[in-house]
Amino acid sequence: MKVLVLGATGATGRLIVGKAIAKGYEVAALVRSKAKAADLAGAQLIEGEARDPVALTRAIAGCDAVVSSLGTAMSPFKEVTLLSTATRALVGVMAAQKVRRLVCITGLGAGDSRGHGGFFFDRLFLPLMLRKVYEDKDRQEDAIRASELDWTIVRPTVLNDKPARGHINALSDLSGVHGGTISRADVAEFVVQQICVDTWLRKAPLITW
């Protein structure tokens, strides 16, 4: 099994790469700078931009699945398009190269998980600091749902850098959910598990502690 990881140099992406390699997967990582990704031991590094179909085509060669952990900085005022643009390009390349399995991380507040983040997140943080980012996450999810890929969208609650607990609540019914937190390590473990299972095929579980 060979897996392409996008967003591999991010805090969660690095953990995904490590866990995938530990499970015996061959891992390719599309990165903007090989120099900044030199510590991704064991991964095949392909330099390029995630929105570039040519770079994506080069990176996906020989792969059986793709994990996207692309992220973007908070942007209270400036429009955000990275996530949706890269995802549309990825969906097209995956279809052309006949690679079907996609596991993509978005977040609590995307799509129909909006309104389940608790008072502070829903009423203050998301509308004031993350509105543009989440508008693009919604477009990203729409592009995935419109595809014919075998996709799973993973929506973590608020991320932290604590050690993994090894126990994750994966939820589709969000009744009574008002926020939550989860470690990046547990998110990475869940994401890597989804590569070869179809429990959440064409679904968007929210994951939390």
C-alpha cells in the first residue's frame, strides 16, 4: 500500500506520515520545500504545490490512496481558496489516475457540524476569526461529495498536542454535541486507520474524546 499525504509538514500531517510508515505503508509527501520536510524520515518527498495538477499527478504515481491534511492560517478578512482549489485539483487527478480512496481532514464547524462547537466557538471564534477558512472548508467538502471517489471526511473537534489516549468517539449523530477536544496524535491514528477500512465510507464523522 502506497499513500500520498498532502499537508505532510503540518503538525497533524507529520504524525500521519509517521503512523502510516509505522504501519508498513509506503508514503509519498507532496511538499513545497524538500528542505523544510527533511525530517519526514522514510517518506518519499515530491516538491510541488498542492493546487498544481501537474505536481499532483507526479506525486500520486503508484499510490493506492490519498490523505489530505491540508490546513490554512486564520484569515478574518482575506478570502481563503487554498483548500477548495487544491481539493478540486486533487479530485480531478485522482479520477484521471484511477486512485479512489481519499481521507480528508476538515474540522468541527464544517458542513452540517456547524453549530456544535459550543458558545465560544460558534458565536465568537468561528465567525470572527475562522469564517473565511470555514467557508472554504465547506467548498472543499462539497467538491469531495460531488466526486465518485471512495471518500471519508474526518471532522476533528478542537485539536491539542497532548499524548494520544487511544480512545476516540466517532460520531455521525451530533445531538447533544457542543464542542470538544482531541489530540493530533489520536486524529492521525484514526485517519490512518480509515485508509483500509470502509466503516465511514462516504461519511463525515466528527471525532472527539
